[in-house]
Amino acid sequence: GGGPFLIHTGNFKSYKVESRITSRFCHTTVKSSVVNSGPNAQSIGFNVQIPKRAFITNFTMNVNGIMFVGSVKEKTVARNLYAQARARGKAAGLVRANSQDMETFKTEVHVPPGSKIEFELHYQEMMQRKLGFYEHSLYLQPGRLVPQFQVDVYIYEPSGIASVETPNTLGEHFSGMAKLTSSKDKAHVVFKPSLQQQRKCENCTTSAIDGIFTVKYDVLRDSNAGELHVSDGHFVHFFAPANLSPLPKNIVFVIDVSGSMWGVKMKQTVEAMQTILDDLTMDDYFSIVDFNHNVRCWSEELVPGSTIQVAEAKKYIQNIKPNGGTNINEALMRAVQMLVKASNQGMIDPRSVSMIMLVSDGDPTVGEIKLSAIQKNLKKVMREEFSLFSLGIGFDVDYDFLERIAMENRGAAQRIYTSHDASDQIRRFYSQVSSPLLRKITVQFPEDSVSDVTQNHFDKYFSGSELVVAGKVLPSESTTLNSFTTAFADRLDLSLQTEADYLELDAALAQQQHAFTGFARQMWAYITVNQLLAERSLAPTAGKKRKITQRILTLAVEHQFVTPLTALLVESEEAKERLLADSPKDPKQGGSGMAALGGRTPVQMVHSIPPWVQMTTPAPPSHAERPLPDHITIVENDPHFIVHLPKNNMDVCFNIDSEPGHILNLVSDPGAGVVVNGQLVGSKRVEEKEKVNTYFGIISVFYQPDGIRVSVSTDRIDLTDGRNNHSFTWGATADITQDRVKVSIVKDSKVMVTVDDKITVMVLLHRVWKKHPTHVDYLGLYIPSNNQYSSQAHGLIGQFGQEPEVRVFNLHQGADPLKKEATMEVKGNKLVVTRGWQKDYRRDNKRGSDVFCWFIHNSGKGFIDGHYTNYLVPRLDSFLPLPL
């Protein structure tokens, strides 16, 4: 937003802001036209606040028909060109305003009466997901009434929009004025108050528009494997899994209680800590270190986050009286020692996440006060499984230092502004990191399919956020790109796979009227430049720094980004007039006025590239599918059981007629600790009198020794271990390992569950046409005959682990001339059996292949032990009560 500010009288004609967001990348254009309607020459300015994380990509000005066009150049080149020409106006500069996430772009031109000026500014940024949403903010401050005022935000998300809203952040005056239209993958927000609606009051001449206009949205994610978008020779991979349990955490809060924290800062910190401590659970361990010139510990050891301990800790914090100096070095050393000790004593779960959260408002004054020495000391003692998060309160703090130590130690930093909502800012930052779901995430691609990949190894994934990897797609024979993601969750090891077609997205983008078609190329450059800027601030030698600087310059010029190392030179076509737009350093105090030339440090996102990452992309492991043996027991369709008897080299079939909702026990093996049960669903009923067909809707495999249950239904696959539940969709190929249970999902097709490398169950998905009058989605079940059950195995299928003697004789013509009949002797019974065939759908999911078998009537009576009703069990993890 922002807007022209006028000195003397100038007439605002129009003010228009348009944002195009495509696949989380946003291009914003701010246009404004003004006329000098006064009798004298005057200065007319244009002043826009843009988000800190955005890069300006262009600025143009039309003054009475003379065009000034911007181009991004290396800073020194731009400066020299600028110096050579006498600029008509003053230099445009980027000034850091003292507002949380914005900076101000200002320019001013001196023009004769009657002049008409048009300003146009372009900037780009990547949308970051925080706490489950992307938030797009436009700062609107036109400063006066505008005849034509309009804001348009266009969103296009190829995988679909889950929700979109426009929280009313501009105040009551404009409530309900933003109009939103949305479809499956597009949304358009328009905000267009009339001149009358802009007035502060009925006859006011001042504008009520002053603040931030916000659009919040999230996208649909059909699988935990992420989304891969390929466009214009580049790819972007988004990874934001849900339905996973958080990892337990160990956290040491390190709180600055020196004299300068007295008053509002301490009050807000105490208030925030109350809520933060309430968030801890029994699985979490914590302690508190508070420091001034001395260091104190509330507890020398980490303690579990029980209600009693939390109440004690809250009391302790409330009684702190800030005074004295600041000994940051010793406080951090003490916190690290606590984590190291707990870890050495085996107190903390090796899968848990250990973090230090530092809250400070100033530079060290006691003990080690050299910042570079503190940074070195910390790096020496921090283990690679520890992370540091730092919060800098107010403007006296050396925020660059806090950010550097956090980034170097796998964390993130946030500046907290001293105001009435400082405690909310602290809480918000804590929420972003308080729920770690995964550790050690790596996103890989097949060799020779991609190049120039951005950071692809991440230390942690936090709930509600998103990991993004981008790169270039190499030309190849294939038209699909695959990505492979590996990660560790609480007790689970994951390996996920997803794919994208090279041409599909570009074809879809070509149909879109308001999409930003160059998003993938710019997104790749945006992430790369930000990672290089972070690397540059941690560069150990001057030579390394120079090399990185050169790469940033090349990219910034090629992709037209105004970064701390480039400037925007604005010149008229004949190059007689020049202006310079530039990006300043962060002054400790957020001043305003024209900016000095010089770099600025961007706010790093949680996953900026840290120094310990090797940027190589090894080829992913190939998941060779273990083919199932041909000798197999099958349950398909309207539970048709096909039992393969290897010794007799024979297949025997029977149907089970039972009710929807019933749970049938298929394998119950107390010796191996394994249960396989299936729950029936009915077809949609048409006529009252018609018999409802039943199918398996859920197949559950329970492994008692590890307490793990895998439950496969037609819409998802759940893994439960008593404490945690992890959910996966059919939408992505994935391999999940938890203790001795392995689950392999093949996208939209089948799931293999293997227990202790001895017992395997394969479940096949049958999807039917959604609008079919009677058919429902159902599951087929395939169990290999060579499963190694114990001698105690039972169940409709398990009992045949010990194969019975079978004899078939007296083959003759049956009542149906097409079907032969015979007599079967089994388990001391003589049964009449019919020769028939059933379907095996493993090779061909639609038509299936035929399996010949002897069919047993009356729900398998005489072939299975007892009656089929003996196999009904109450729950999906129930063993069969023995004996039958």
C-alpha cells in the first residue's frame, strides 16, 4: 500500500494496487496518478510501505509524458551512473520504517503547475505459511481521498484453495467492504470504497484508509508427500504434512533480567511466559535460566512439564525484579550444559527436539562482551541436535547478532516491538516453533533430472509451516519429475514420493487471466538470493564473502531484484534524468528520512540455509517393489475368500454372508502377536427387498508387541501406537517404518503391511464411480501362503497356516451344465463342492484375472473350523477368543 504524499495542493486521480499470487508467489503492483492543480511548481511524492521480505523489481514514473524506467544494476554501477547525471528530483530511497514488517519506498519530483504524474512500483515476495495460513498484507495509506481507489488480490493455487478470508484489519469503518469470490483453485478479493465511503466521517475531507489490508488463505493438500509444481523450466516442491503427532521437546528458557528489562518489557515477558508454560505437556522437559550480571537457574535439572512444576515455574517468573548488567555468554553456556547433561544421562528421548529460547533486550555488558567470541563459544558447545531461538526485545538490541547465533545453531530469530501487544508477539513466535512434527527432512530428486537446487535438507518441520525447495528442471526424455522426501517423526521413519508432469501446469497457467506465469523462475531466484544473503552474513573469510556477493549480484540483475547489493536506477528514455532507489542497512533505531546507501539484512525465515548443510542431491533410494508370490490367499468383492493350499496345489473358495458393520477375524496369532481383522461395509441399497452386498471397508493389522495398529480404509491409512495417531492418504506413494512394522503405500493402488519381516498383508484399493447408484469403494485383501505364523495361528485365513488334508473325488455334471460338481473330504467332513472361478485383481485392477477354485457352499461350512459367526470380533484389534 502506501501512497503519494502531497506537498501543497495536488489532485489525486487514482490509486490502484494489484497482487497476483500464484503457487504462493506474489507479484504486487502499486499505481498512482496525481495532477499538480495548483498555480505554482511543487514537489509531489510517492511513498509506499512494502513488506520487509519483498524485493522491489521495478519502478516507473511518467511525468508529463516523459517515461522514467527502472533497471536493477549492481550498486556501484548504479551509483556512478547516477552521479554523472543531475537528477531532476531527489534520490528515491528505501527507508526502514519503525513498523514491524514493513519498509518505506519514497520518491519525490519537482514539477511545474498542471503537470500530470503517474507512479508505478512493482515488488515480489514468497508467501510464508505460519500457523496454518499464508497471509498477504498490503499497507494502504493514501493520505487523502481518491476518486478511484481499488485493491485487487488474485490467487491461483493449482492444487486447490482450502480456505480464504479477509480479516477486517483496516477497522470497523470498512467492515464487510471487501468482496470475495472463489472457486476450487482461484480466488479474487476486491476492495473498492467510493469517495464517500473513504471519508472518516460524513463531511470529513480526511481518509479513513490507514493501515494494513490482509488476505489469509491456505491450500488443499491431498497427501503428506507434498506438492510438486513444474513450470517454465523450474520446479518448486512444497512440503507441509499434517496429521502427525508432535515430537516431545526439551526447552530451556533463558530470560534477560537486567535493569533495562524493568517495566513494560518484563511485564510483557512474564505475561507471555504464563501461556507458554501452560502449553507444556508431561512428555516435555523444561527449565528456566534468568540472568543479569549473574546467572540463576530455577531448577538445575530439566523437569517434566507437569501441572505442579509449571505452577512453580510461573510463580518464580512473576517474582523476578530486573536490575543490573547483562551476561549473555554465561547464561547461554549454562543452558547448553543443562541439555548436554540431560542428554548424557539418557533422561531425554533421543527422538525429542531440544531447544533454547533466549529473550533479551540488549548487548552483553558483563563477562565475555565480544560478540564474535560469544558466537564462537556457543558454536563450540551446541550439539547438532540442539537449536537456539532468539527473541530481541526493542531497538537497543543488536538484532543482527541474535539472528546470527540463532541461524548458525539451527534456529530462528524474531524482533519483538515494545508495545502493548509484545506478549502476543512472543506467544505467536513460540507457537510457530512449539510443535515440531519431523526431524532431519531431506527432499531429493533422481540424478540428472534437476540442477541448482535450493536448500533441500532441513533440521526440523514445525506444524503449520511449510518447507519449500526449488530448482531448475534439466531437459530429459521423461515428461514427469519425481521427488523423494525422507524424514523422522515420533517413532516413525518416513519416505514419501510425489510426481509432477512437465507441461500440465504451464498449460493450465496459459488459461488463467490473472495468474503470475513466471512464478517458478522468480520463486527459485527469490529463495536462492535469500539463502545466499544468509550465507554471506556467516561467511568466515573475505574471499568467500566476495564469491557469494558475485553470485547474488548476477542473480539479482538477471531477475531484477533490488537487494542490499543492488540498486534500481530510474532514468528517462534519453537518460537525461536519473533517480536511484536503494536498500538501506537496518539502523538500530527505526529512523525515517532519506536512507543512507548500504545493504540491509533481510529477516530470515526459519529454514534459511545454515552453514552445516551440504548442498548435494544424491539419487534417492529406489523402492524396488517386492512382488507378492503367486501362491496367495485372496479376499475380494463381496467377501469371496480364495484360500490357496500349496501342498494340495489347490484353491478353495467360499463366501461369507454377514452384515455391514460386522468385524471378521482373518488372522489371530497370539504366538506372533499379530491380528488381521476386516470390517464390512454395505453397498448403497436400492430396493427394500434386495440383499445388500457387503465388502471390506477397513482392514486392520495389529501388532501387539509394539502396540501398533495399522488401519487401512478406502479414504486413508492410519498408524496408531496408543499415544499417537499418524494419518496418510492414498494420494501419495510412501514408506513408513515404526519399530518392527513397515507400511508401503503405492499411490491410489495398494498398501503392503509387513510385521517383523515375517507376516505380510496386501490391501488393494477399488475405487468406483462416485455417482454409481449401488457400488461403494472397497478393499481387496491378499495374504501370501508363505507367511511365517506361529503354531497358534487361527482365524478365517490364519487356520490354513497349518494346511489340512484335502481329497476331491467323484467329479460329475452339476445342476448348472456349465459348472462341474464333486465331493471334497476335509477335516472329517464330506462336502459337495462346485468348480468355479474367482477374480485376482493384482495385475489388472479393472478386469482382474481368473483363478479356478472349488467353491464351498453355506459360508464355508465344514471347510472352516466352526461356524462363520465364531469369527465375529468386537473391535478392530481384537484377538479371537480360543478355543472356537
